[in-house]
Amino acid sequence: VYVPDLPGFGESEKPRQVLNIPQLAEALKAWMDAVGLERAYLLGNSMGCHTVSVVASRYPERVAGAILVSPLGDRGGRNTLRLVGRALNDLVREPPSSWAIMFRDFLKAGLRRTVLTLRHMQRFALETWLPQVLVPTLVVGGKHDRIVPMWSIGRATALLPQGRVA
């Protein structure tokens, strides 16, 4: 199992330019090339679903299958106030120990990168990419997830040619 940090996040380099979703997908594919990973199952969580969807649609020969955990693709997720409200509603249900992890990750990325990346994610129409993902794809949602409700998980799954939901 590999868990790469894409440019700008985690322990990776922090390029001056904040990468958009297709650029992050190209960075993931370049990372696969660099480590000699010819074909793999890719798992994305939240915004990572967008990145994985682009890689799977552009390079299906490199993706054996995809797992999309809480893909934010509904119109409500494109409204910043509504998305912040959903996130706050979800945050109060998280254990306090996870708050420290999220805050540390936020500090590593920085305010500018976090805000611009959120904007890139909101402008990215995931629903236009999902029908192009031709590999077997499992879409995972949480019954109590306030950010990505199960009805949205169902819609995303229905757009995938080989999608199923859990």
C-alpha cells in the first residue's frame, strides 16, 4: 500500500502554484511512473476522489479499479457557505482527537493553498468525469456523513459505468 502526498500537501514539496484537479491527477500519474507502479487500485477520499477519477478516465490502462470514499459531487458542495455548514455539522460529531490531526494538516498546507484548493474542487464538475471512469469502482459513503449525504453517493454511483455502492 502506497500513500503518496500530492504536491502541496503532507510532507511533499509546496510549489508556489496551487495545482488544480487535473494537475494533481497528472502529479499522481507521474508519481506512479516514478515508483514503477504500472497498474494499481486507486483510493481517493473527498477531493482525492476527483483526482482518482481523472487518472482513471485519462489512463484506464493504469487503473485496475477505483475506490471513491465520500466523493463531493453535488451542487450543494459547490456553495461555500453550504459546504462550510455541512463541515461544521460533521466536525462536532468527530472525536476531538481527530481535530488536532485536521488542524495539523491544515497548517502544513497553509491557508492560501487550502482555500484555493477548495475553490478548485468546487469548480470541478465531478459528475462530468464519472461516466468516463470505465474501471470497476466502489463508492463508499457514511450513513451519518453530513458533508456527502447518501443520496449524493447514490447519484455518483449511478454515473459510473461499473459503479457499486457500499
